[in-house]
Amino acid sequence: MSEEVLQQATPGLIPGSGAARAAKPTRLSPSFISWLQAGPMMLVFLAFFLIPLVFVVIVSFWDYNEYQLLPAFSGRGYTDTFEGCLAQLPELCTIGKTYLKTLKLCFLVWAITLFIGFWVAYFLAFHVKSKTWQMGLSLLCTIPFWTSNVIRMIAWIPLLGRNGLVNSGLTKAGLINHPIEWLLFSEFSVVLALVHLFTFFMVVPIFNSMVRIDKSLIEAAYDAGASGFQTLVNVIIPLAKPGIVIGSIFVITIVMGDFITIGVMGGQQIAAAGKIIETRVNALQLPAAAANAVILLAITFLIITMMSRIVDIKKEL
Amino acid sequence: MREGRPRSFYVLAIFFAAYVLFLYGPMIAIYVLSFQGPQGGLTFPMNGVSTFWIAKLFQGTGIVDLGAAFRRSLLLGLVVMVLTVVLSVAAGMAFRRKFKAQSILFYSAIASLIVPSIITSLGISLEFRIIDDLIKAHWNENFETSMGLLTSGLGAHLTWTLPFGLLIMFAIFNRFDPRLEEAARDLGATPWQTFRYVVLPIILPSVIGIGLFGFTLSWDELARSSQAIGAVNTLPLDLQGLTTTVTNPDIYALGTVISAVSFTMIALALGTIHMLNKRQAAKGSNAGKGLV
């Protein structure tokens, strides 16, 4: 695309090479060139992201029966979703419980990935001095991201299963008599797999913020008599905050909408916000699925707005 | 006296090593287990060593029609890779000047990255369902569906790969020295010549990186494909389908084969990037030599 654009944009003004381009193309205005360059990507987002989102909102207000969509206004998608919520008060209804559980998973995964991600990034940014080593080790952390998530989930089966390495190791060591059942297909394995898959999203932005920190600031803090801990709390963490916030947004939105990891690692037994949508789609209750998508979108948006108050994302990229 | 490393270095080095082990350990376990003997089970210890399960996969007598899904995923991955590279480089160039819809495009890309995949996927499937209904109602009653690998599936994958491509382009141009272009212009290069012989050779290693992201993210994509791919399955979808009924190591064998493709692509891309960087270091930038 850009090739054609630039070719058209070629003004052909070079003296001496003018013979080759006797027919000078009319010069395109810079803003038109920008449109041609950015237009294709904009069209993809329009056709496959923005318009689909609009359809999700519209269909969430449609009616449905057992096997098809009925394009007539109805709030059924929402009322079905919140069925019994008022009647059961103060008890939480199903949807309330599901969201509470999703938020709990989200919080756990966020806290653990933040801890691991922060220290991994810290090590790479401040302790690895050679650029080559820094590149090599960052690459080592990135390569798994280029491989399949499902495979990285399945990979836990031989380790955590009833006859897996952990259980057989503990049994041999005489620490347990019966295999531990909650290692696999449980909330534990879901959190473990999510941390395993998505710590990367925390490491990269935090590392990016940290390498930009001027090393002389840290020396200045040291010279002024700050302890290592004081430097960490008063210099490094505030300056790494943009990375921390961006990483947190990634991890939280991924976990909020996840249904695959929770499905596979939870043995399809754990309810979550994303899984409700999948279940509704499989039952062909599309307006109800769309209504749930709108609710999930609203909650995700709320979380992001709260977090981006802390930092201006656009300035950090 | 030499100044040693602080104690925190060793603590964090061990922490980092543990993290890397945590990342790779389980993956390596299943690569090893896919070479189980024919009588082998899902866990250690190994019951002999063989290529039985991998061979079974390729005979097509196994669990899925590997060949067809493999070709579909590969085709989609390559198309996504090419489109991601071309669209990202073009849009990245546009962002170097101010233009009107700049912030709309920027926020669309960021939103596309962080809106949960299941929502995008559902939206695309609704969109295509409605298009299908319109076609059936107005033009052709026998129309089946416009959903498919290279329509809705391709679009779904692009909403995932393009934001990465665009962000990498931002990173590239953040440390790009615009004086190089000015110099080219002063020497009489046309905008196209400036791009082709100056800008592109310099950014080429990173552009290959975008291609790597484009292919691998598509090759392993699952959440967005789930509702939007239409009637056919890609490899990761087949693999996910198998997780509910795991009984023997052929699922590991499939995992190993899929990973082998990923690793081949990673090695190819990193090798090329390394070669280009070395050449740039040796000869200066090869800008102007028209090597591309």
C-alpha cells in the first residue's frame, strides 16, 4: 500500500533525472497521503472492530426464541441475565456471584503478575549491565509469548495431574498419602496458568519505563544518603508507574474477558464473565450473549478509566 | 580491590532464573512426553522413547484431520503476516505527520487490543450473521454464509495483530533520526526514493519483527477465532477441543508439532534480524545500496 502511495506522491522534481519521468504526476497534498497511508488500517478497525461493537450493543436489545434472532426491541437479554437479582436480595444472584468470582481471579492474577513482573523487569533494567545480555534475556522472556497459549496450558497436566510429577514427588517423599486433587482443574490451576501466560504483559511495559529512568537520579539518591529501599519507593516506583499502570490494564482486561484459560484449566467447571458469553452463544441466545458482552465491556471500561486517570497512556507510547 | 556485585543482584538473578524455569519447564515437559513409547501415558515416567504419537498424527489416523487444519492455519497466518506488515508500516509512516483522524486511529488500535477478545469475536459473528440475512432476504435465497477463514476470520485476527504492529512502528520511529531523511531529500531523493533506499533499510530488522508478531499471534490465536472463524477450525481450535477428552499423548504430539512451526518462524525471523544488524554494523547502514 505505502509503496503505491509514495510512488504516486513522487513529485519528480529532481533536475537531471527528469527525462525518465517526463509525465510528472500531480503532487498530492500531505494530508491526502496520510489518509492513504493510515486509511487501510482504519478501515480494518472500522469493519472488524468498531461496527461489530455497535452490532453487539444493538443486538443486546433484540428479542430471541429457541433458534433465531428476532430484530425487535426487547430488554429480554438483560432481564434474563439479571433474573432474580432483586428478589434474592440481600443474597447475590448468579450473575453477581460470577462477577465477584471473576473480580477475585482478576485481583489475584494482577497482584501476582505485578510482583513477578516488577522484579523481573527490575533485574533486567538495573542489574543486567551489558546491552547484549539485556537483549538476550528479554528475548528469553518473549519467546513463550510467540507460542501457543493452549499448549502452555496443557503443559501443566503432566506436572499437576493426579499422577503428575508434583503428586508423585510428594508421595514418594512421604509428605502425602493421597494425591492432592486441587492442583489441576481448580481455581488454583486457573490462577497459575493465567500468571504463567500473562506475566509477559506486565514485564514489557514496566521494563520500558525502567530503562528510561536516568541512572544519575539513582546515584543522586544514593549520594544523598537514601537506603536501597528508600530509593526503590521514592525514585524507582514513581518513575516506573506508567509501565505499572499499562501492564495492569493489560492483565486486568485479559483476565476479565478470559474464557479459554478458565475453561481449560478449570475443567469447564468455573463460571466467569467471559464464560457466560460463550455459554449463551452456544445456546444460540445471541441477544443475551450480547447483553452480557455490553455489561462486561462497561465494567472493563470503568476499570480502565479509573486506571488511566493515574497516567496518560498516549504520552507513554 | 574489585567492586563486587551487590547481594540484591544474586537474589534477583535467582528469582529471574526461577521465572524462566517456570516459563519453559512445563513446555519442555510436553515436548519430551510427546516422544512417549506406544504404551506411554499422559505423565512421567516415560514408557520408552518413540516417535509413535507424532507419526500417528501425520498418518491422519489420529484425532484430527491435521493436514487440513494445518494448511488453513498456515495460510491464514501468512496472509495475516503480510497484511500486518504492510498496513502497520503504512500507518506508522502516516503517524510521523499530524493528520486529522490520528487520535481516532490510535484509540481504535488501543481499544482493539484491550477490549476482551470474546466481545470482538461475538461482534464480528453478529455482523456477518446480519450481512448473511440481508443477502438472503434481498438477493439470493440460497446464499450460505459470508463467514469464513479469509473473511471474518482474517478480520478477527487483524484486530489482534495490527495494534502490535502499530505500537512497534511507534517504537521504531521514536528512535529514528529524521536528519537521515532530510539529508536524502537535500541530495535530491524523491519521497519514494527516501523511503525505499533510506528509511526502509534502516527499519527493516524491526519490520521483520512485526511480521514475526503477525504470524505467531495468528498461528496461535484462539479467543477471537472462537466465534468468528465460521464452519472450519484452525489448529489451536482443534487442540482446544481435545483438551476436554485427553486420554493419550497424541495431544502432546499435536502441541509439539504446532510449537515446532512457531519455533521455526521465530528462528527464521531472529536469524534474519541478526544478519541484517550485523551487516548494518559492518558496512554502516546499507541505505543507498538498494539491497531490499
